[in-house]
Amino acid sequence: MEMKEIVERSIALLKPDLIIISVLQGGGLTTLQSGAAPNPTREREKNVKGILMQWLSYVMPNYVQLLQVVRERTASAKFIPASVIRREQVRAAEGVIGRYTDQERARFNSLYPGTVDRFIKGELNVGIVLMALGTPNFWVDTVKSTEMIDSGMTGMREAFSAMGKIAEANGVSVVVASMPYGAYLGGGAAENLRRLGFNIPDFLDHERSTDDHIRRAALDVGVQFISVLEGFQTVNSGDLFIPFDGHYSPAGTKLYAKLLSKELTRKLALLAHSSRAPQRQN
């Protein structure tokens, strides 16, 4: 949602030759809803992440405040000990569980035992568990919900177009790159999300439409696109994502960097001529 603002600031500060816009496979349909480019504040309040943060602020205000402090201190290289964060996560988990209805508690107790244990001990991402409990069919909807897809496609076009125009005006090339996600990779990556409480049916295994949504939105507004999905799908490894989390592990990060660099190298000649303004030589 803040992509356009980041592009405007980074171009002036860093004077780059190339901007890479990384978009999470499937996730871009909600974080870049229609209207996101011209008014990120409004869309932040409407999308899944915004709704989740508002809810977190209500049920666990101290934890959300700590996250904000962590962000501020990290920026200034003043780190909060992990023990402090874990203690607050334990308190947050206790607060959430204490507010559950009988139905919500039953669903929570039906989660994979390891997930429940880690949640109570404050050892995993609180937000992703709450997201799974509240919207278990989220990743299915990225494929099945026409409303989500249409609005997300419009939002991505708006965002990519706005950033493309800023880049073009400054003689900077721009490329959109999709980031493969575990919900569509099957195997251990999909099972990891199931353990958190998401419904990940087998038909999502090797599903490509969410990657194609990003491709179409980028190409519709004249922005180059890079996909590394096939490279992720052909790797038969269960360690690409952090266990009980949705983020890339060190192995997943390394694979993404390797595949992205390879595809980017193939497109460099084309990208060098994609901006109307002259390119700088380094």
C-alpha cells in the first residue's frame, strides 16, 4: 500500500537505475486493492492486514505497541531483547484465548498441537495464527473469489501504473517480480500453512492463476514482469519456509535471490531501453 510513497522517496534518495517491485503471490490481491495507489490510507483500513491490525490493537494493545517500538528502535539500531518480545507475545496469546467464545476456543484447540503449544509459549507469529483462525479460506479465496480477484487486479494496475510513471519521469527502469508462496507449492510448504489453521486444498498445489494475475496487471500498464514460480515448484524441498510461519527461510530466501537474479539478467537489455529518459551509466 505504501509502494508508491516508497518509490517517490527512494528515487530521490538512492537515484537507482532499476526498481524491483516484489509482490507476494496471492497476497497482492488484498494488499493492493482498487484505490491503493491514490489513497493508501483508505485502503489500509479496508484490506485484510489493516483489519487485522485494528483487531490486534483492540485485543492486545500492549503487543501492538511493542511491535511499533521494535520497528522504531530497529531503524535506529536499538534492539529489544527477544525475551521481552516473547514475554509480550505470551501475554497477548493469553489475552486472545481469554476472549474466545466456545466456538472459537474449539477451533483453536483443534489446531495442530505444535501450533497451539508454540502460540501459548509466544514462539511464533501471533498475527498469522489469528489470520488463519479468522479467515481459514483466505488462500482459497485468492483463486475462487471473483470479487477479490477483480478488485485486486484493478488495484495492482493502479499501483504499478503510478510507480511506472514516477520511474519513467526519472529515467529509471522498473520491473514487477512475483514472490512464490507456500499455499501454491504443495508438499511441506502447504502443510506448514495447514498446521497454522489455513484450509489449503490439494487443488492449490502448483496453482498458477495468482502468479498470472500479477503478470497481467503489470503487462496491462506496460511494466516488465518476472516470474520465478516454476523454479520454486520444481524444487522438492520442505525447508523453503520458516516452520509455523509464512516467511521464507534462509534456504527460501537464497533460492528466490538466485532465481530472480537469473531472470533479471535475461531482461536487463530489454529493461535498459524500457524507459524513455536516458539511462545513467555506472
